[in-house]
Amino acid sequence: MSVITRRALVASAAAAATAAMLPMSRHVLAQAPAPGPFVQPPLPFLEPQLAPTISTRTVTLHFGRHHAAYFAALNTLTKDTKYVAMTLEQVVVESDKETDRRIFNNAAQAWNHNLYWATFKPGGAKAPGGKLLGMINASFGSFDQMKIKLKGDTTAIFGSGWGWLAQEGDKLVVATTPGGANLLPRNTMTTLLGIDVWEHAYYLDYENRRPDHIQAVLDNIINWDVVASRLKS
Ligand code: MN
């Protein structure tokens, strides 16, 4: 049985069990995710598959509560607005022009985590090769130097934020953004890889050791074929 099929079965069994146990009440309805056009993609792996780099508990909470909540809020905030006709990427870029940051924050975080989880798809290259490695070497000197730069800059983010490896023309760069922001509004950059350093991403597993978490992610769970597939030719 495929992973997707098994996940779908588990999810539908859980939903059926919940429906059987709970009478339909205002409370239950209030807890249901808001219906809307923006749909959280399923994880491309089972929750335990990132351990010990990221524990099952962290993946479950991060995906099931935090990431899911960004989608729920986005669907609520965009109801009956121009945004429902846009792609998630378009919502990020367009809502960044608004003074009210709520739609931007939730759309950007929904997009950021879509990119993040997809990067950990099992299989694929354990280190960059081919064109991606050539660009890393040309831009940073070596793969190790790139990891040192990405880890250093991402560790140094004050509070919550994201560290990024991005393509700018024929060069690769490291960039960071605070909070839920990302590089989409700067349309000169193509995002290749994102490291989440909100505390919900690592605190249960690494407490305050943010650099250790970043190092473990870079060394152990990235599918570098997925990263390479994001290069713009
Ligand atoms: Mn997160």
C-alpha cells in the first residue's frame, strides 16, 4: 500500500471515528478548518521518517497544528476577497503591498512550509551534484562553505525567521527573512531551500541549540534532487 493511500485511510478512519463519537454541535463546527480554496498538501513522508533529526512529535505538531493553522487562517481571512482567485504565490506577492499584514503572514507561512516539507521527501541525492553543485562551488567555494554560511546567517536571525538558499541569476545566495516573510516579493530570487528557525521547528528536540538543529537538517534529511529541481534554467 502506498504511503499516500495509507495516510488517507488513517485520516478517513480517524474522521469517521470522530464523527461517530461527537454529536454535531456548534463547538465541533467551530473547530473544523474553514473551507476555502487554499489546501495544505499532505506530507511526502510519514511523521517518524525525519527522526532523529526532527522528532515525530515535532513533525506532528509543526505540520498538524502550526502549518495547518496558517491555511485555516488564510482561508478565513481571504473569504469573499480578490485573493481567492489567486495562486498561493500570487497571494504572497499581492498581500505584501497591504498595510494589514495578516493575509501576507499566513499566506507566506503556508507557502514557506509547503516548500520546507517537500525538501525532505525521502530518497534522492544526499549531497548536491551536477549543475547545483557547480553553482554552489562557484558562489561559495564549496558545499561545506555554503553550509557554514547558511548555518551562520540562519543562526544569527534575531527571533523567529527563515534562512534561505536562493538563486539570483547564475549565482546562488544565502538570505534571511524575519517572521513569516520570504523572498517571493523580491522577484529577482528563486528559492531553492528554506530552513525554519521558529522555535516550534526545533525547541522540543534541541531546546536552545539552534545551530545544532540547522547542522543536522543540512547534513541528514535534505533531498538535494528536490533542491536541484527548483533551479531556474
Ligand atoms: Mn514553522
